Amino acid sequence: MSTTFKIEGILDLTEILKTLPKELVHEARDILENRAEIAKGQIIQAYPRGATGNLRDGVELRYINSTVATAAIIRNKAPHAYIYETGAVNRETKGGKSIRKGVSRGTMPAGKVFIPRMRQARRHFWEDIGAMLEKHGLLVSGQEAA
């Protein structure tokens, strides 16, 4: 006798994963931690070697573990990480006591380091989870690129 269930999206899959036996939960946690470490390393390597090293040094990975879930959070705590990632448009100073009015600060193209690598890491994570579930006898189909 076989049992079939259909998962309609990531939220359904997340709920199903919460009901897995402990050995599968540990295996899924190992997959998450492996993919998170890979992503962190790829992000650090992709950042340029700046004068201060703040972009590379700012990347941190932390885990949140509970009895029902595990999460990996990768972020960059460097003050200029967001500007580096998304870029900046040309702007001029408004002036003040020590700054001349109208001085151009120029543009900065988007670095596009963090977000593309995180998307890739998520895609690989879900592919690995699908492979793990198949290894344990579940049929996984309909995976879409993240």
C-alpha cells in the first residue's frame, strides 16, 4: 500500500518537513548547514579586497535551532554592504559649513555579490532536500528554479 500526498508550494513543503522522522531532520539540518557554509564562502570570495576588508569581514552566518525548525541566516554587517550590493545613483551635496554645495558624488554600479549567490544557495538547498527525500523513498517532482 502506498501513500500519496501533493505539496503545493514551499509553505506546504515546509510543513511536511516538520513531520519528518528525527534521522531525516538531522540529515536535512546537515544539508542546510553545508549549503550555508558554501554560500558564506562564495560570498566572501566574491567581494573585492578593499582597503579595510569590511565587506569580506562583515559576512556572518548564524543558526537558529529549535525542536521543530532550523534556520541559517547569512548577512553582511558592513555599513556599506547594501550600497555596494545595489549601487548608487549620481547625487550632489546639499552644502553646509564644511561641504561645498553641488559637489558631485558620482555613481556606483551594483556589485551584485550577495543576492545572486544567496538565490543559488537556496536553489541548491532545495535540490539537495529533494534528493534526500527521494533517497528515502519519496517521489519528488515539479521542482522549479528559485
